[in-house]
Amino acid sequence: MDLIDTHCHLNDPAFSAALPEVIARAQAAGVGRFVVPAYDLASLERTAQLAEAYRGIVFPAYGLHPWYIDESFDPEQVRPYLRRADAVAVGEIGLDLSPECPPADLQVRALVSQLDMAAEFNLPVLLHCRKAYDSLYGILKPYQGRLSGVLHSYAGGAEGLARFVALGFYISFSGSVTRSNARKYHRTAAIVPLDRFLLETDAPSIATESMVASAVEPRHVLEVARKIADLRGLPLAEVGRLSTENTLRLFSRIPPA
């Protein structure tokens, strides 16, 4: 099987000491390629270095996560990385209206700036969203037809799924869907169009049914694939094939295996 983990933070310092082993374990499990998004200023350069060290294996995305936005945000800090030939997406960017997060107006300004750059560079976007799906939809709607992307680790529920798919966006499932009591995620996975779903781990941030978050690695995307196969009544190999096809369609700079 040739699975792609479409969102994992191999650039997280938690992986630095054992990265070759982490990648080897993933490859042994049939997960051979990884989309790795930056999230703060320091991780931009780490991500670029990682992509250079693991060419053809690590595919970088460059952007600033809403958690790390402040008054000093300058989109020009991201632009040089988006000019790189290895950039496959703009991300991780998004909107998070949880109380502990930066003010909404700062987040929206940063998000729109990075969406504009994605349209300029013809790159898809990797979107984080929490407690903000209606607001995010309103921001994305004017970009319909000139911007694509994925709602990573989607938690917006089955009811809100169709509107994002209609905008041309993909829906990504993480370890959250593997949990036996995660009925909201199960309902979404059961109805997502088969040409619009992706698989991810968000390692090392989201637990699976079998593994605590801090121990999750890209190899655990196989657990996500198995759960999707079970929920859809499909062979695992078919879920793998579809998810890889969808990934290559969205991230057009990732070459076929």
C-alpha cells in the first residue's frame, strides 16, 4: 500500500531525535510520503531543511497557524518560502475562535493575507478550524473557483460538510475518527464523497483509539484508513487507493509514486 500522511508535523522538535526511525516505521507500514506543514516562524526554516534532507518523501507546506498570530504578523515572512519549488501548499493556516486564542480580527487578517498568497502562487491551503466553521466558510466563499485546499482533521459535522465540498475543498480525517465513541466523526466519514477525503495523523497532536497523542506517528495513518474502510464498507486497499488519488489531485506538486 502507498499511503500518504497529508498532515503530520515531522518538523516538531518531539521527532528530532528519532526522525529516521519514525520515517522507517511509517514506510514499513506502507506510509511512504508525508505532507509536513509549518506552523510558526521558527518552523518555516525547519520545514524547508527537512524537505531538503528527505526529498521525494517530505513535501513541505509553509504558513503561520492562527495560534501564533500576533500584532507583528507580516505575510512577507512567509512569501519567500512559497516561492520555493518544493512548496506543495500554504499551511498550516486557519481560524480558531477558542477563548485562549489570539483576537479574531488578527487571525482573520493573517488568514486572508495567506489565502491571497495561496491564490497568487496557485497553491492549495491546509486549514485548521475550531469553533469557527461558519466564519471560515464566509471567508472562503469569495475565493470559490480560484482556491482549493483541505479542512484538516475536520470536526465540523456531517451537516456542514456539503458547503465546503461545494467550494472545492477536501475533508481530512485524523485519529479522531478511529475512536469508538466519536459518532460525529463517524457520521461525517460515512457520507463524505469518495473523491474528496484525505487521511492524516497530525502527529504528534491527535490520539487514535489505540495510541495516546504524544506517541502517534505517521505510521498510524493506517489505523485511520482501516476505520474509514470499516465505516464505508470498503476494502482497505480501495480506501488507500482513493485517498492517494485524492491527495495527488489536490497537491499537484507531489509526483505520482
